[in-house]
Amino acid sequence: MDVCHTAVFVSLHSVMYRKYLKQGIDFAVALFGLFFLSPIFLILTLILSIEHKGKPFFFHTRPGKNGKLFTLMKFRTMNEKKDTTDQSRPDRQRITPLGNFLRKTSLDELPNLCNVLKGEMSLVGPRPLMPEYLSCYNTEQARRHDVLPGITGWAQINGRNAITWKQKFELDVWYVDNLSFQLDVKILFLTLKNIVRSKNVNASDEFTMEWFNGNN
């Protein structure tokens, strides 16, 4: 097979995976993951229900593919304590010891598998960010929403919160343009490796990154 035929084959394989196979594989892996991890899921739900007075989950509206809004589901990692003016305290003051552990191990994102089963997320893709950012993206940055958002992504294994918003969006768009089965497997493998090494998995994007306003 010459170089031209090889390129065509790789391109067709990528299109098939993107359009027809990726979501099916996501569903199967998420279903198996929830079944395999169900003891941990149930134990954490019970403990967090006690700690947070019957509210073990955190729900937040996020933009998905094509900017369509959906409800992201995560384990709750912060309490609801307020200051003397009845305003919520800063995030860093509200995160609980268990919540800190959940973030360091990425277990807080375990309920994201439910979003994958509902077809709202993928295992791999650009992380879903705040809906307020939608109006701040330029045309190129907005392309991150051409695919389903992911539990992990190319930007997450290439610096996560240690890189700028500009770099993060460039990595997201690069992933959109180069999406393939091989790349997804690589990202999942490196994500697991980072979790074991406790590298780049200790906080959510909005917890450590400054607010994106389109100019940063």
C-alpha cells in the first residue's frame, strides 16, 4: 500500500470512528465502568450524603456539542458555608478534606460516566467549561464544541491548569482536527498514568484558572 492509499485509509478510518464508533465505544466502556466501580460509587454516595445533608452530587449547566447545554453531574467536593454577608465563601475555603481527596484522585468526576451514557459527553474530548464563556470564544476557539465534551482530553494531559487559556483552546481544537481511536486510547492511558502519579489531576479547571473573558 503506497503513501497515498495509506493516507486515504487512515482518513476513512478516522471518519468512521468519529461518526459511528466513538459514541458506541463510549457507552460500552461507561456502562462497564459504572458496573465495575459501583461499590466505590455507592460508598462515596452514602458518605457524601451524610457529609452534605443528602446532597452527594453537584449539578451544573455546561455547554456540550454545538454549544447545546446539558447538566453536568459530579460528586460534591465543597460545602455550602457562607460568610457574614450571606455570600458563599471562596472555593478554596469551602473544599472539604474528602473533596480534596476526590479531586486529587479524579473520583469526583466518576458521575460523569452517567453523562456519557446519556450521550451528553464522551470519555475523551475538550472539557466542558462555563456556559458564560460561549460568547467570549473567537471563531477558532468555538470549534472545540464541534465534538462532544470529554471526561478527559488532550489539554488535560498536556498541562491542564499549568497552561494559558490560549494554549488550552489550541490543544482542544488540535484534538478536534486529529480525533482518532488511537489518539483517544493514548489520552486515556496517559490520564490513568497521571492519576496514579497524582499529576495534573488535583483540581477542576474553574477552581484554579482565572475567569476567561476572551482576552486572556
